Amino acid sequence: MRWPWERLLEEQLERGGSRALFVALPLLILSLFTLLVRTADSSGEFRLDQGWVLERLRREVIREESIALRPEPEVLVEEPTEVALTGVDLREVREVVRRNDTFGGMLRRLGIDATEVTRWTAASKRHASLADLHPGNAFRFLLPSGTSRLAGLTYELGVDSSLVMREDGDVITARVERLPRMVDVLAFGGEVESNLYAAALEADIPEKVISQFVDVFGWEIDFTSELQPGDTFRLAYEEERTTTGKRVGGKMLAAELSTGGKTLQAFSFRGADEKNGYYGADGRPLGRSFLRYPVEFARITSQFSTSRFHPVLRIRRPHYGVDFAAPIGTPVRAIGPGTVVSAGWNGGHGRFVKIKHQGGLESSYSHLHQIARGIRRGVRVDMGDVIGKIGATGLATGAHLHFAMWKNGSYVNPTRVDLPLSPVLMDRRQLAAFEKERDGYLAQLAGVKIAKKAVATALANSPVAGG
């Protein structure tokens, strides 16, 4: 694992010798101090502002500007000379992306010289992130004081990464700086009072982890009808946090669900194909090659039926699908890998996407508020890809998803269709490795107490490289 300050220290030493060490040493000390504080207290937030990315850029720009301002020597000498990082005054301007903003438009709004706008806009076309700006993300521009020339910029790609661009002689260079993350391993035990989702949220378990829990056990139990108050669960998972302290999801490591007199268990394991999967205690793969539900934590409001009273048309007609009620804008996921065969408006179905899968299976998603960017006829999608958002377009009385499936051209009930199991990836050697990891997870889960309100137990925390 390499931290950004390690790369910074090496570069500064290569470029500037002892003077560069003097510049970089405070950053090194600050980073080490922050790491020590975070490691000693797993409940605290690991915080390091993205400002260090800007400060690094500032020093690079000052160095470049200093070289440009240095008078040409009358006599060329072979001895190396140090460049003083002084004498250059930079003005910093922070701009937040607005709706419909473009990179060139933002530069013009800053009063950047037209020639510079053309040059930087041309350079930006090599970076897709600047062609599709996200409202709310921030730019920080560095301009030499008294000029309308741009010397460098940073653009927040996300909570833990920034695009950095600067002049380097006659060219404009770019790189992505990734901030380090912290990974905490946590364990929870709780009792279901109303539903699993509410119990897990009350325990502050990330929605991504809850979703993995439901996707894994969804083929073993019907969460909409079989789960009862008093059922219990234990869960161990990794939780990632950025240097700003923001939680960015996580991964379920092991889970146990006790319901209806039976106990279900799942354990994470990376198979021979280097893909993470979930397996029962005996090494049997759990789940299918398809998701059980296209919407996370939605309520089924209408089941598959050959005769249902239509709330808009006021007549009885077949309802060849399942309706999921959820707020407008809730992500809709492709249930499995396949090719989009239709994406657009489809009469009473409103905004509509249909996907062709292997084995003669097809799935469709109706009444979408919007279809996800890039989803069009002929595009390949993977299981779990967001293809749109729930809406109420077409013949719909409220926000919901109408989800339908076909097998060999005929409608089938999505909640009862027989779908292929996940592939079995374990040979004898892999099974032995799995059993070793499983036993470690079982020991962790055994130490988790069940309470009315789920209680967290911190098992470990460690820094990881950004990525």
C-alpha cells in the first residue's frame, strides 16, 4: 500500500533535494499524526481535507512559474541550480458546478482569456469527467495574480478523488489523485421488530450491505411474507470511509438469519475467477445468476395474475408481472447480465426498458421516471447495473415499477420462475481455503450478542490505499 504523501515525498526529493524535503516534511508529519489518531480510536472520523491535493498542485504551479520567470543565464553551466519557490503570487478561485454548466462556460465565467479557454477546453476533451460535469462538484482554479491565464486546477470527481490539471511547459498535463480510505470491520446482532430493513437501518448498517444481505438470502426466504417479528440476525461487514469521514458503502463478509425455526448462513469467498461470491457453511453457492428483486427494499403491491382489476382502465385484465412501490427516483437494477433490446417510450408502459438474457429469459421494467444514461438498444448490462429510476409514466396511478419476465417468449411469474444457480467454483483446494475463512467468520459471529436494538462490535480497522 502506498499513500499519496509517500509519492509526494519521493517526487519532491527527486526534484528539489533538501529544500524539497523541508517543504514535504510537514505534510508527512501531518499524515502520520492523522493516521495514528484514527487507528487508536475506531469510533472517530478519519479526516484529511482534499486541500492537500490543491496545496500540492499550488507548489507544482509555483515551481513551473518560477522557472518561467527566471532570466536566461548568459553562460550555460553544467552545475544544477535550485529553483526558489517564491516570487509567484497565485489567486485561488473556487467554483461549484451549476446545472447545465460546461467546462468552457465556467472558464469564460471566470474571465479567462479566450485563447486560454480554447487551449484548456481542447485539453479537457481527453478526460471524460470534464465532458459530463456533476452539479454540486467543485473546481478550484489557480491563476497567476494580475493575469487572466489559468495555471492549474483541481476538480472533485468524488468524495475521495480529484482530477488535477496544470501547465507543464507548453503542454497541459492531467492526473487523478485518490485519497486514502479507512476500512472498519464491524459486527451487528439484532432482532426484527417490524421488518429487516428498519432493524438494520436503526443499527446504522449501510444500505449497500443490507442490499447484499437481501440479495443473498432472497432466494432462500421471501422477505415480503416469511420474515416475522422476533426473528434474529447477525452480520459482519467491511465499512469504507473516506478521509473526510464520509461512509462510502461496504461489503458483507458473513451473515446469519434465524427465522421460522431454521438458521441461514452466508460467507463471503473469492473464487478461482477472482470474483467475490457467497456460500453456505457447506460450501454450497447461495443465490442465483440473477437478482431476486430489481428494486431494493420495495414493497410488492400487486402480484402476477391472469385477472386483475386495472386501477386506471377500470376493467379486469391479466397482470403479467409484479409491481414494486417505491418513491420516484429509486434506482432500478438489471436483474442479470444481458443485452438491452428496447429502451424508450412504450405506450401505457411509459418509459420502458427490456433486456434479453441467456437461456431464453427476458425482463422488462415499466413506468420509469427516467432511463439511465447510456442505456439504449444493443448495450450490454451486468447484474445490478442501474438501468433507470422508478416513476409514474404511462398508465400509472402512482410511483411504482411494473416488472415482467418471459421465458422462451411466454410470460412467467417473476417470483416463482426457476433461475440458474450461481456457478460452483470450488475444487478441493478452494474448499479447504473457504472452510478456513468460514471458521474465522463463525468465531466473529459467535461473539455478537442479539439485542432488541442491534449493537455494533468493532472487530478491526485499517487504512487502505485509495482506488
